[in-house]
Amino acid sequence: MNSRRLTASLALLIPALGLPSLAGAQPSAAPAAAPPLRAPSAPPQAAPSPAPSRAAASSAAAAAGAADLRRLGEAFADVVDKVGPAVVQIEVAVGEDVSSPLRWFRDGGQRRGLGSGVLFSPDGGILTNNHVIDGARAITVRLRDGRMFAGRVAGRDPATDLAVLRIDAKALPTATFADSDAARVGAWVVAIGSPFGLGHTVTTGVLSAKGRGGVGVNDVEDYLQTDASINPGNSGGPLVDLDGRVLGINTMVVSRGQGIGLAVPASMARRVAEQLLRHGRVERAWIGVGLQDLTPQLAAVMPSPPRAGALVNAVNPSGPAARSNLQPGDVITSIAARPTRDAQDVIRELFHHNVGETLPVEVVRGGQRYQTRVTLAPRNEPAPPALPVQRAPAPHPDLGLTLHDVPASRGERGERGEGRALARVAIVANDSPAERAGLRPGDVILEADSRRAPTAAEVEEAARDGELLVRVQRRGAAFYTALKR
């Protein structure tokens, strides 16, 4: 085989082996000249840096997450710094025959309840729950700075479970109210109060829901729901947003579940507080109808029923609704231009309007829609009965306390000394300073105005100025109490 045939055979073989193609090259006995050398037009690019390791990326993500948590923690701490000074602890002394949902503990034989409250006016206005002070014979308010004041009842509204107290102080820190209607479900919230007497306890959670009703505890129910921990003693304390504004007043916890706390929304609480502080009572609007929810069972037998609404089941013949031609069987589908889902919606809407206002009402009757207007009238509810702490004590020249001397028992001689008589309480007059101080028949007076082991005559002598500080023994326990005419 000559050289020309060998070259042609190699040209066919090299592409088949996958080597760089030589197509277009002309066979030649001499090798082709090498291309001339040229200087590079640009400096060579640096080699790319190696990608960060997975461990380094995970560490950076953890650091960023920790920074976010620190910022959230700082936000919570800022809320407490802002609102905490306006949160108070409320201690209530009640009679033995009064029941209450509060946690009770024994302090020298007196039953006491604990709750919380929030200052909303610098001259001592405190908003709390009505059930916190129910049955109160004495109210003590403790501020965050440790000062204690006797609390007076400015007014209470059992229908919303709200009450306002007053203390004699000025220039107090106050909380501001948020627009609870604009609050977003899912937003962070903070609850501050004194659960089980543990003052100024902070818990966090989210706003779980709004417009909760139908609990059956109060006449007017429009609750905020939260999963922030609320326990006995939190009642009356604030539920606040991350701007440090009061969203609601913590009221109760649903005991059948976990993480279901309810608070009266700020929009309602502020309105009630202002009226109680100004007038001592709440003037509630009324239209004179009985209402129930429109259930699927009822709607199934009605002609062309609406999808939702409040069914009118009674109309007061002398009320505003009768004058506006509302009738039993009508279904209220909107009031004040707000859609009505159920009977509670009507009650809530009326609460936010004043007596004398005229509201548009849309009803469905016999499958047809009608519109009317209703002018709100006062409900004329009777005032809640006065609490013992609100009643002036009956006049008693001796503070309502009748004493007699009895021989000391063996266990009582340590305080009295051998052979001395005991001043024992025989009678406590109703509505007297002695009753309000928690004294009961059978109590033994250990001290009277610093006089140890006084006789009955010595106690009566110390009480002549209308004031008396006594140390009392009851069932083996001792406590101090004060009497004042």
C-alpha cells in the first residue's frame, strides 16, 4: 500500500474512534505550519470560589432565626414595659355566704378573691370584671409599684360583666385602647394579670377569633378568643396587642377545652367604662323584640327564607319595633347597614348605638324583602343591687360589736396568761363596721389598738373614737383587721 492510500485510510478511521474530526484537512506529505503566537487580549479569569458548605449555610440560618426570636422577645418585653405599670391586682373580701367563680383562699378565716384590673384614667379609674367584685365587702387595689389603696365601686354592668373602680390617687400610668374591630385574627397578643395571686404575670398567644357569642354567661356577649393562658385571677386584666394597646378585658376561660380564653373587646369595654365613670350606670338601647337564631330546620318550612338572619318571635306592643311595623315571623337580615347572621348580631349592634338614634332595618317577611327604620329607646333596666362595700354601714356607737369575757382555754393561755379572761365576740350587727371587717361570733380579741390581751371593757374603751385595730384569733389562726365607724 502506497503512502497516499495509507493516509486516506487513517482519515476514515479516526472519526470512528471518536477523536477530534479532521474533516476538511487536506492530506499532505508535510505537516501544516503551526499558527503564530499572539498575546492574550484579556487577563485570565480567576477560578470561582467554592460554594459554602452545608454546615455553614445551616449555621447562618440558625443565627438569623435566633435574631428573629430575639426581636420578637424584645417586642413582648416592650409591651410589658409599656402596659405593665397600668395593670393592678385586686383583692376582694366577701361574706361567707357568697359564691363566686374566683379562686378563694383563707386568710385568718376571711374568704378573699383575687382578680386584675387596668387603669384607664390618671385620676384612679380602673376597669375590671363585674364578677371580680361580686359580693365585695372590702376591695384592695395593689399597684405595680407596691402601693395599696382601698377601692370604691364607681359602677358595674352585669350584662357585660364589666365594672369600674376608683382609687384616691393622681397622675397614675394609664393604658390606651385599641380598635378591637380592626384587630386581625392570628395576630400576637399578650395577657397580663395576677393568676392565683401571682401578680403581674405575662402570657402570650394569638388572637384566635372575634365575635364569639352564645356562651350563655352574660346578656351581651361579643368576645375575643385567645390561646394566651388565662387562669383564675387574670379576670379583669388586659389583653394587649404588640403596640401595647388594650384589645380586650380578659373575662373567662372555657374549662372544657385548652387554650380557649375569652375577653370583652375594647370597643365594648371602653364604651361601658366611660358611661360607668360618668353616670355610674350604662344606658342601653332597646327596640322591643324577642329574637332567636334562624336555624336550617326553621328555614326549611318558610317561604323563600334568607340564608341567615335573626327571627323575631315577639314584639312589645309599646316598643319601637311595633311602631316600625315589625311583626313576629319577620327575619332581620341587616341592621344599621350591617348584615345579620344571628340574634347575637342584633344585640351586639344595638349595644354600639345611643338612645334616640334611628337605624335602618331590613327584614324578610313571607319571602319578600322590606325596609323600615327603628328609633332606639332606653331599655330602663333596673340598677344592679348595691354591693356590701357600696352600702353605708348602719350607725353603731360601738362599731356593731358586742363582747363578753370568758375564761381562757388551755390553748389560749399562751396569749392571755394564766387566770385571765378572754374578750370574745358575742354578737356582730348586720351592716356594721364589725361585720364589714370580717368579725364573727366566737372570735377572740388578742390585741386592741396595741393593747395585748384586752378585756371586753378595754376593747370597748379603745373603740370609743370610732376606730379600732384588732388582732383576732379564729380556729387556731390569727389575723389583723380594722374597724372604722
